[in-house]
Amino acid sequence: MKLTRSALILLGLLGLLLLAAILGPIGSPYDVGELSDNHLLPPSSHHWLGTDLHGRDLLTRLMYGARISLLVGFVGASISLLVGVVYGLIAGYTGGRVDNLMMRFVDVLYALPRIVLVIVLISLFDLKLKAMLDGTLFAPFATHARLLLLFVGLGLVEWLTLARIVRAQVLTIKERPFVLSSRLIGQSTPVILVRQILPQVLPIVITYLTLALPAVILEESFLSFLGLGVQAPLASWGTLLADGASMLNPVETPWWLIVFPAAVLVGCLLLFNLLGDQLRRMGADAGR
Amino acid sequence: MIFRRVLPGWLGLWGLTFLSGCNSGPRADLVICNGAEPQTLDPALVSGQLEGRICAALYEGLTRRDARGKSIPAAAESWSVSPDGKTYTFTLRPGLKWSNGDPVTAADFRYSWLRALDPVSASPYAEILFFIRGAEDFQAGRASAESVEIAAPDDRTLRVRLKNPVPFFPSLISFTTYLPVHRATVEKYGDRWTRPEHWVGNGPYLLKAWQVNDRVSLQKNPRYHSADRVRLNRIDALAVTRASTAFNLYSSGQADVLLDKGLIPSLILPKLRGRPDFHPAPLFATYFYRFNVTRPPFDNPKVRRAFSLAIDKEAVVEKITRGGEPIALSLTPRGVPGYLPPSGPVQDTLTCKALLREAGYPNGEGFPRISILYNKSELNEQIAVELQAQWKRTLGVQVELRNQEWATYLRSLDTLDFDIARSSWVGDYDDPLTFLDCFATGRGNNRTGWSDPSYDNLLAKAQAEPNAAVRLRFLGQAEEILILQAMPILPLYHFVGCLMFDPKKWDGLLPNLLDEHPFSEIGPKGK
Amino acid sequence: MLSFVTRRLLSSIPVVLAVLALCFLLVRIAPGSPFATERALDPRTKAMLEEKFGLSGSLAEQLVRYGGNVLRGDLGDSLKFRGRTVAEIIGQSLPRSLLLGSISFSLALGLGVPLGAWAAAHYGRKTDSFLNSVALLTLSTPTFVLAPVSVLVFAFGLKLLPPAGWGTLSQLVLPAICLAIPFIGVCARLTRGGLLETLGSDFIRTARAKGVTETKLVYLHALRPAVLPLVAYAGPLAANILTGSLVIEEVFAVPGIGQFFVNGVINRDVFLVSGVVLVYCLLLLLFNLIADWLTALLDPRIRAAS
């Protein structure tokens, strides 16, 4: 695969974004949690993107939010990737009744609105996880328990499509001559799965990752809108945007609290989508 | 080809859904944004204010609240009290009718009150009838309905014997749970009796239609005893959840009145304050934080005191709630005649540090990990963020935030699975007891684990006291224990109710402490 | 054809039952009680309510009881909206969601497909990348931003449309468009992708060699096979769009069914959630069936095979 120029540009932008997320907060003169009396200030030379209700600098919060949103996106998508690929591989390769049963389970989860699943997962494990962490070495991480829940919760609802795609691929690949011959040589199933089949499905999987990532980020923002997103005072782009959107009214709106979070969120999703497009196109070219 | 097959079916489906989905009639005389969808219109089951408002239009109790929030005679034309203050005898107006023409009798009231108490009804508010002798035992399943001392010797006389003298009993019975229901209808249709096609009531308005999440449509009741004084023919109460949506509806003229305090985005409250259609008024309600006194560190009164003294309540109302809310120095808001609530402590950054040091945490060192529990709706999170910052600033203590969705939050409150929790309480009747009784030992609404025999004792003494002034003094002493000494709670501010309507177009709507706005008194200005 | 439909229907029955059971169990094991309110409820009253609504006993008992009721056609009562059956609530709110959703669905297809085709016809040119970016933009904007912003612009800025409410045609416009917008983007992208693939295939090359004009080629010859991926997507899309959306319904005060999916779970109103999930599940199966039938109709290869 050779990278096209636009793919390079997009990857460069992604790098910049990651850089801003990692280094930006360090360079900011404001502390992310520090409340001040300068509440609801419009953008100025002191606060480039204005301040929120508590007088916190929006730019700093957005850069911290980038960490959370990207983390939720990457980890959530990776979990869904892992579960989806493994599930699809097993179902497709085993075939027969096991495959049928496994795919039926996917059907069932498909027909269950995922928001129902996510809310229940989050509220169910919220208490459990805290009880588990309390009194152990990990107690200081209890505040981040919600983040962990989001990873798992979002990852566990996103994997369905991938499982179907991988399974369909495996079904055709496993009849190909090279797989049949490996089997004749007597290679074990795990070896065949990992050595022969996995590389074949990998291109699709990578393309899928670029699609799942924005989906997870968007889903997290909806959960934030419902008040189930990351725990304050941490903030993701989703929570920032949801907080801003809740302030919309026909009398007087602090526009900067909506415009800037929306711009970074939409821009980032756009970036991932375009990147996914490029990868798919390159994959198609390579396949031709 | 394919479109030729699919399209007609699609269009047909459209036509059908359009007919069933859209039901636009002429606009009602008055359109009110009432808050969320009513959970029930059965007065025995109502537990919320927004349902109570509609019930006040559909049913009429022995007394009712007028537009000023004062209790006035309604179905009862007069009553007398025995010298010991424990027996009330009500006389009903002559000729009262249900909306189906049946006469309203004293037996209807007896039936309705016993129904609300009946454990089978599982009324969430049965407690408010416990002032009546025998009521609590019946509700708890320890005694029969006959042992409850409510008697209807004839059609127009209702005699009630109370456990204790309750000077505010006549105003208490205007509360929703005391409203009468039509026995034959309830018994015939069971749970379904409040459907518009079955419903029977005795209030100024009839239930014409009730579409889920859309609206409750009310129509003037011609059989109401003062029908000539009911000013509007048709009223629609819209179910709107989001403040911004309600405000948009009002701003565009699709709704005439915003009736719930939660229906105006708090951000713009300061902007609205100068407008003639904005009518704020203090409410009989308090926003406060609970401390869990059953476990460290808040089992130590010094820590609770330190945390209370560390808070600048002005900052909360100025920056966050923005509606001109008075800061709360006591649990009970001001406004009950004859009762001046004790004045709790104000911010004192020096003392609170000293207290924390005495408790063994100088400058917050060694303080355990604690969190504020809240549900993320309205301003709870913003307030928690502000308080978190204040405690860090004044005490050097790092408090975490813990947001749970509604059902989980309530469960955590009930099981005392929290350190500090946000709460609010709205008074049910205009007496301090409605607030103070929450914190008596073992009450379901205590939710702090706090218990103090001298507090319980003062409440009991107050309730047994026939002299109103002495009674209020006992209650005041109890509140002093709660607010000045033990401090299981930290009152933050008292709510402000915000009505919005154009005073040039409407009258009969007056801001008042109990947030009571009887629909029957609303009408076009000057008519 | 008929046997195909019957087979499909029969095979979906276990799926529907499993979805319903899973949903019921999930909501029941979530912490918190459906009867809890800010005002504490005494344990006796709570027990009485659980008994009354058939929520006492073990989870298995509750599930069996509920399953039995459902099979008898009784979806139970709402726990939050007392005195109302789930069937009644769905009966009142589903038609409104169907109305709104069908308009949005038509918009999504009616605008998405031509836009996608247009982009494909201008593949690699400025129009294409512009349309592509717009499509991506629409599907990246969260509804909870899009809806309130469009209210501010169209209802208060331009004063063209009412900001919220239900009952008149003009009140349908904004929510229908806001509900459709993310899906217009998806439909356009799917159409474009499908078209680009078919335009490269042999039969199009033959047609092109025969001298068929490029416009005719795109809109007449290639479109039919090219919409196949879209048709497969349109099944779940229809089910989603017809069951509404919490945000759209709250912002525009639309009394539809979409809000019960979220609020039902938050209130632990187990029968109501299970009821609306059942509706969703049935719609999904129905539209997947229709999508498969359409695919067979559109694709000569599958038609020949069956």
C-alpha cells in the first residue's frame, strides 16, 4: 500500500491533533479544574475561546477534552475490534451449529436498541465497580471508573457489525486452497486462524476502525447529553458540547460554548471519516 | 417499475398515519406549559406538583387554595373545631354534584380518604393523612378501615378526629391526597378510571382528553357549583420536559403561561428579571446537601460543621442558579406566619479551618477520599462543581464528584451509599413540620442516618401542643438542633418560582409561596 | 415467495422472544426501583406495588409471568404512568412517530440518493469532494446540536416555522428535517460508493462503448444495481427512523415513541421499555424482510437463483 498525498495530509492533521491533546494542556497558562470569577467571557486575548459558567478557560478544557474523547474513541473502538474479530473468526471458521447460534446471538443484540444496553451496563457496573475498587490499591482510580465503563460499554455495543463482516470473510477465505493445504499439512486451528486468515481480514478491519472510532466518539457525546458520559470535572468534547447545547435559547446564548466544541468534534469526526475513505480507496486499488 | 409498486403503498401509509397522528383542533383559550407528562391523575396516587395542579382543576376538596395560595372553603361551606383542637366537623355545601350528576356526599370524602390510606392502593403520599386518628395503623395493616376516625353521619356532615391538635388542618386538606374521587367509577374501572372516557370528577374542569406526552385538555364543568365564576372554557396543559423547549413555545406565543420553575433556562434568568411578563416569587422549597452521619468522616459533627462553614452560598445563587434565590440559613424557608426559622451559620473561613484541625485533619491532611453524589439534571452538576472548588479552597480538602442516573441515585440515597448528597425538599403544606418531620428518627426521608432523641422529643411535644404559638416555638427549637448543632444537612438556597405570562393579557395568576395557581381563577385581563 | 416469507417469519420468532427476555432481564437487574421517587417510599408500599405489578419473586418467576402475559397479548401496565397500559401508550405515540419518521425516511432517500448519484457522476471533481464533505458533515453533527440550532435559526432568526409543538403541518417540518439530516449523508455516501463500483463494471463499459450518454448511464443503467448496499442499509434505517429520537422529540415537543427507549430505562419502567423494544424489533424484522425482497427484485442474479 502506498499512501496518497491526501492520506498523508490527513495523517499529519491527526498527528497535530494528538500533539495538541498531549502537549496543549501543559502549555496552557490555565489549570483545567481551576474555577475563576471570569465566568461566561466571550473569546478575548486572555481566553482565546472564552470561558464557561464556572470561569474555566474553554481552550484548555477542549485540549483536555481531546484526551478523553480520543481515549474513549481509541479504546472503545479497539475493544469492539477485538471482540468483533475474535467472535467473527470463531463463528466463521467453526461454522455449522455453533456459527448459527453465535450469529443468532448477534441478531438478538442487533435488535435490542443499543442505548438500552449502554444505560443498563453503565448503571449496573457503576455500583459494582466502585464496590470492587474500594479498599483495594486501585481505590484512587475510582473516579475514573466511569471512563472504564464507557470504554467497555461502548466497545461492547459496537462490535456487532464487525463480527458479521469478519465472519462473512472467513467463510469464503477458509475454502481457499492455501487454507485447505495448511489444514492438510496438519497445522492447528489457532495457527491457521492467526497466520493464514487474520492477515486476509486485516485490511477490512483497519478500515472499520476508522469508522468505529468516530461512531464511538459520537456515541459518547450522546451519553454525555444524557448525563451518563465521563464524570465531571473531567470533560470530553461530548460533555462540553452537550453543556453548550443546553444553554441555547432565544434570548442570549454564549455562542462560543457551542461553536468551538462543535467545530473540534465535527472536525475530528470528519478527519477520521476522510481517513477511512482514503484507506478504503487504497485497499480497493491494491485489490484491483 | 419498482416505484410504481412501492409508491402507492407508501403514500397510503402516509395518509393513514397522518390522520391518526395529527389531531389539530382549534387552540384552547389558554395553553399552559405544565412540566413533564403527568404520571397519574388519580389524586390518591399523585406525588408531584405538576399532577397536583391539574388535579386541583379536576377535583374539589373540602377546602382549596386560591390564587394567593390561601386556603379557602370549597366543597365544605363551614367547619367547627372541638375545644381540644382534635375534632373537626365539616359541613358540605348543599347541592354539590359530580360531573355525571350524582350528588357529592360526605361519604364520598370518607371513602376517598380511606382509599388513599388503604395499603392496597399503595399511595405514595398516604403519610399526609396520618394526622387522622387510626390512619397510620390502618395503612400499616395493623387495624381495619373502621378504626380510622372519619365519620359521615349524614350526607353533608364529615367528622374527623385527629391524633393531635393540628391548627393547619383546614388548609392541609386542600392537599391533593385529600381530594375526593367518585366511588362507583373507581370501583367499576379500577386502574383505568382516570381515562377521559371513564373519568368523573367534581372540580371546576372536566377531563376532555389526555394524550401521552402531548397534553391534558380541560373543559369547563357546567355542574360545578360556581361554574359561573370559572373564567375560561378550554385549557390545555402541555407536557414539555425541556426548559428550552418550553421557553421557545412561550416566546413564539404557542403557550400563554409557563407554570413550572424548571421551565425557564436558568442562564437567562438575570436577563428576564426586568421584563413585565416575568413573575418571580419565593417558594416553600429548599435545596440542600445531606451528610451521611453513619460513617467517617461525617460521623464527626465537627467535620460537618467545618464543611458547612466553608461554603459561600452567595456564590452559588449568583453564579449558578441566577434567579434571585435567597440563600438558605435554615431548612424551613421564611413565610409561615408566626414562625421565624433559626438563622444558621454563614461562611467563616477561619473557624472552619480550626474545626477541621480539631477533628484531626489540619489543613485537610489525611482527610479520607469522599465524594458528592448527585443526579445530572438541571443545575446539580454546576452546583457540585462550585462546592467542590470552595471546599478545596477553604479547607484544602479534595472532594470528588459522583454523578448517577436517577434510579441509581435514589437507591444510593436510600441505602446511605454516599458521603455528601444533593437534595431538595418542597413543603407540602404551610407549616415547618413538613420540613422538620423528614429528619425525625427512622423517617424514610431522613436519608442521613442522623438521629437525636431531643429532636424527636421536641417534634412530639410540638405536635401534642394545642397552643399554636407554643407549638411553633417547639418546632423552632427542633430546627435549631438541626441547623445550628447537629448539622446533618447543609441548606444552600430556597427556590424561587418563576411564572411567565403577559400581565396585559391574563390575570388571576399570582406568585405565591406554595406555588399554587388554580386554573379556575385564570382569565383574560379585565373580563 | 410466500414460503420464503413464512420461513423468515417463523425463524424470527425465537429472536423476538430472546430480545424481549434479554431486555426485561437487563432492566430488572439494573440498580434502583421503578417505584422510587425523590420522596422516600416506605418498604411496605413498595412491596405492595411490586406484588400488584407482578414484579415480586425471583427474576425467573417475573420473566415467566411477563412472557406468559405477552404471549396472551398483554404487554402490561406502565410503572411510571400509572393506570395506563403499555399498549395504550404505544398506540398513542407510535402513529405520530410513524408519521414523522416516514417523512424523514422519504427525505433521507429522496435527497440522499440523487445527491450521491450526482457526486458519483462528478467523481474526482470539485462537486464530488464538496458533496462528500457535506455528507460527512451532516453525519458527524450530533442531533442535540443540530436540533436546537435549527430552532434558533429557522424559528427565531428567520421566523419561518414554529419552534416546537405538534398538530399542524408546519410543526412537522423542522423535526422531520432534523431527524433526516444525518441519514441523508449516509444514503448519499452509500449511493455514491455503490455507483462508483458499478460504473467500473463490464456491462457499463459495454453500454458506454455503445454510445449511451454519461448522464443516462449513471441515472438509468447503473443506479439500479448500485443501490443494493443502500437497500440493505435502508431496512435498519427505517426501523430506527420510524421509532423516533429522544432529542428530536424533546426539543420539538413531539409526543412520539422515541423518548421511551431512554426514559423508560432511566425510570426502570420495565414493561414500557420491553414494549417499545418489541415494537422496534418487529419493525426491524419487517423492514429487513422488505429490504431482502427488494434486493431480490433489483438484482437479477438473486432473482434467477430463487
